[in-house]
Amino acid sequence: MNKLKNQTLALASILQSAALVDQLASSGSCDVDGSNASLASIVATSVRVSDVFDSKAKLSIGMTTLRVALSKQTKSIQTIVLYALSLINLEKKLMKNPDLLDTITAEISALNKQEFFEITHSNSIARLGELYKNTLGELNPRIMVKGEQVHLTNQRTANHIRALLLSGIRAVSLWKSQGGKTWHLIFNKQKMLKAIEVLDKPIYLVKD
């Protein structure tokens, strides 16, 4: 798989996390398959997109959102795009804070080794939510999630939102490992749209 396709898939994973956060904040629920795939990516150790997301179906929410984001309909998902850009900026701040990065890495490693709950279990999501809150949630400017207050104040939903924001940080890291740059979002739009068309063919991701 060429670099552009890998970058496109990794970028879709950022948009997927952002879109799922928006779904939760707005309705209190989100796409289960997409959420499970994004949460699982947090504990994936590989930097290969085809390893982290071994099927395009696991990125369907992200691919759909990315296609809209690259088109002239961006305003329809303005909040999601804002979350994605905020995640990119937050990951940059994290990379400049090695102590914080070590804390997050150690906790994720511990989660990966625990045998009691899957990463998608509510207990694991709560643990990820707390990890985000106590680390990345302390960095300024904070990501301000917009939505219905009844959902934002629900502890279970709040944990899920924070866990998905953490998956968004993982997605940014994956995107950058594939050579992703912010300026690509402006100057590589048409190339990425063509890559999406190719990737939309009903086949599984090919291992690099």
C-alpha cells in the first residue's frame, strides 16, 4: 500500500474518533463497531495502518467523514473537523512533554497486559477516560466538546468521550508515522479523494 493511501486511512482514523465523540456528545450513543475499532487502536503497538485497522470496515465512519471534510460540504461537519484539528495540535503538545508521554505510555502498556477486561469493556473505557482527564485534559487549550448537557454530564458517556479523544491522539500519531503533515489537508485534497475512491473498493486492506 503506497504512502498516500496509508496517510489517507490514518487521517480517516482521526476523523473517526472525532465523529464518534460528536455522536456521543449529541445523542449519548455512537456507532459501536467504529468505537470498538478506535478504542482497540489505542493498545495496538504497530505503526502499520493495515495492522491497527485490518479491515476497511473498521474505518467506515472515518472514511465517510473524511470524504465530506475534503469536499465543499465541510461546513456540515464543522465541529468534527474542529475536533480533528484540535487533536493534531494536542498531539504536538504531548510530543513536547516527555514526562506526560511516559505516563500515558506506561498506563496504556498496563492496560494492554491486563487480563480482566477487554479494551472495549466499560471498566477499561473508564480507565482510559481517567487517563485522558488527568494527562491530556490538563493541557491548554483544552478540547471543548459541544453537545447536550444531559449527555456531557453523564459519567459513563464522559468517560467514553475522553477515551475516544485518546484514540484520536493515537490516530494522529499513526498519521504522522506515515508522513502526514497538516499542509496535506490543504494541498493534497484531490489526491486524497482519489485515494478514497480506490480504497472504497470492496476489498480488505492489503498488508504492506
